[in-house]
Amino acid sequence: MTDRIRISGVVPETSEVHYLYGATPQDWSGLPARRYCIPTYYESIKDSVSTGHRINAVDHWKVRSSLGPLSDFRREGVWITLVGNETRIPSFMTPDEYFGHVVTDGPGEAELSLWSTDAFNRFHDQIPTEVSVANFLYELKDIKGLIPKIEKTLSKTASSNFLAYNFGVAPMIGDLKKLSTLSESVGKRLQHLRSTAGRQITVHYKGKLLHRGFPVSVLCNPTFGTNAKYEFRVISYEGSYHASARIRQNLSGLSDPSAILKAYAAATGLNNPAAIVWEAIPYSFVVDWFFHLDKYVNMLAIQPFGGEYTVSDTCYSLKEETVYEMFQNFNEGEPGNAKHSLGLISVWHYRRYPGLPMSCALLSNGTLNPKQQLLALALLDMRR
């Protein structure tokens, strides 16, 4: 295994920034602190190369900026003015260090594990479950609860109908749509398994990442003061999770008369009794909000066909592109140091790792998305 790093773009180290401290010229590059500038373009690739592995880790950065010059500011009652190459923005850290502070770390361990569990189930299942028929039939007994009601208060009326739609009407409509196309999807899946028998194919799983970052402040340079900071605010964000694997299968019985029945049993969830029981437990969905136990219960599905089914060369990658607006915020407690926009910085970050990150089933980030928060409030309102 050989680790390597490649860097291209504008050389970050500089000796061209000077400033006037009042009327006295100063050479910023002559200071004992490390001296760098935020680059207009910078790219670095860290990876590992090995002839024994088909998939190696990669960490790839691309940074582009269009920044204007620093504004004059006051410190200890004296005006500081940068002169010379004014478009260079001073920093005392390397670009990798600097943007390592600015850019969020991406999804946490709990979120990564959730994505990877979904990917594992997608790669592992011979016939994916389209709809749980057992739970669909079980919930038909509560169909009268889908009729809109008028409760004692306006808030309870809104909560009741909101819950009825999200836990009754919407899932039922979704299940009916899936049932109407079940024959077609099962037929296509069986045909796919027959046509790929004995061959190695690559399968993919993709998901969209949600940005969790907040405005970030990073120290500019100790020379300019302890409160001389750059502030970064997110303008736009796009992030994705991608997992892939190679599958070689040579399943038996794909053309037998019973093959269609086995495929239907898997597609309708009858091959996973544990998932049927779990979903039928009242308020199990609330537990799933926090701990995602439903994802792990899905791993218990019994596969319908015997024979060879090998999953290899699994890997996952994270791709994030964030556009920041950068501000000069040199707040030294003196008048005249207003926050000033310097321009935009685009940061593209790609990471690839072999395998899939799995964790304990009880691992959770302890947060709810906006829709889950609304549903939780409605449930609490109905319980009052």
C-alpha cells in the first residue's frame, strides 16, 4: 500500500502581502507565523495505491474563489491598510487545514450507517419487497379512521386529520399503486435474474445528503487581532451518497413453475415475518424515527432462491459541493469595523472508501427531520 498526495493550482504560500499599521509599513510575510493566502484555485488528491486492491480510498478537494480585497479596519485605535497585491486574502493555515475547518464533516456515523444498511439490503435481496400485503390487510380494519373528523378543539381537529392522512390515506394510496404494478415489477426482476445468471454485474445505490452546517468563523491571522475572523455562510449545497457492489449469481429454480410464487412472496413481504410483526406493533414507527430498527429487521428476510449469490467489491463515496459567501468580520470592539462581504468560494469535496460503514442497531443521531417533528407534535397534541 502506497499513500500519495498531489496538489495543483495557485501556490498558497506567499511573500507579497504588506500592510500599513497606521503610517508605518509592515511586511506581513516577514512575520514568524506561517504565512499563506486563500487561493483562487486549489486542488489536492490524497489516495492509496495498491496492486492487491481494486478499490482504494480517495480524498479529493477542489476550491475556487472570486474574492475582493480586504477592507481597512481598526485595531487599538490604529487603521490597518493592506497594500501591494490587494486581492490576496491572508491566512495562517494551509488550504487543507483552512477548509477542513470551514467545510462540515458531512454525514455523521448514524446517517452513514442508515444509508449503508439500505444499500446492503438493496444488494442482498434477490427480490426486493415492494409492499407488505400482510400489514396492508391488517390495517384495513382501521379504514373508518381515515374519515375526516371534527374534534373538540381546532388544534385537535387539525392534528387528527393530519395524522389520518400521513398514517392512513397516503400509505394506503401508495400501497394500492404498488399492488397495481406488482405483476410487472416481479416479472422484470425475475427476467433480470435469469438474464444475468453466471455473469458479474455492478449494482448501485444512491441517496441525497442533507446539509447540516451552520455559519462558521475562522481566525484570519493572530497578527491582525484575536477577533480578526473570516465568516462563511452557506449559499447553496448539494451532497450525495453512492454505494456500489459487484454481484455474481447463479440461482437455482428461476424457471421452475414455483418461481413466480416465491418471487411474489418476497415482493409482498411474506418472506420476512419479523418485519410484519414489528410493523404491526403500535408506535413502532416512533422507535424507527430515532433508531431505524426497521432497516435492520429488513435484513432478516428469507431469500426465495438457492444457489450462488456473491456480493463483492463493495464501496461507498460521498460527494459534496458547497458555495459559501465569505465575510471579513474583524470585530475588535472599535467603530468602523463593520462586516464586509469579500465574495464567493466554491468547495467541492469527494471521498471514496472500500466496504460499507455499519454500526450498532441502536446508533442514532437523536434528531428528527421537519416532517417527523410535525407528526410528533400532532401525536402529542392528540394525547393531551
